[in-house]
Amino acid sequence: MFEEAEWKSACAVVKRSKEAGEPTLSEFIAIVGKLGGHLGRKSDGAPGPQSIWQGLARVRDFACAWHAFHEK
């Protein structure tokens, strides 16, 4: 669903261990929500549309940087 540069760069920013491998879709949505400002407390529920939108904008920026620094 997401490009390799998107999930790898987002996982690097949130300091997710490399040994964990590629995140599942629900794990990645939680990462995107976190990047968009969602706090992720027990009673908060799932990230809303605004958190997802803002997080995806940041993921897109991280992926552009990933492409700039990791491609030959």
C-alpha cells in the first residue's frame, strides 16, 4: 500500500527498530497518526482524518528526503 521509501523513512523518524521489519497496515497508520499529532493514549481511539492527513504530508516529505539521500 505504501512505497518502501515511505514506510522506511517514517519508521526511521519514529525510531522503530529495523529488526521489526515492514510494519503492518494498522501499525503504519498508528505511526502516521503519531506523526500527525495523535497522542495514541489508551482512551484516544484511532487517529482521525486530520491527524492522518497531517501525518501523510510529513511521510511524503520524509520519502522525498529518503529518495534524495538513498538513491544512487
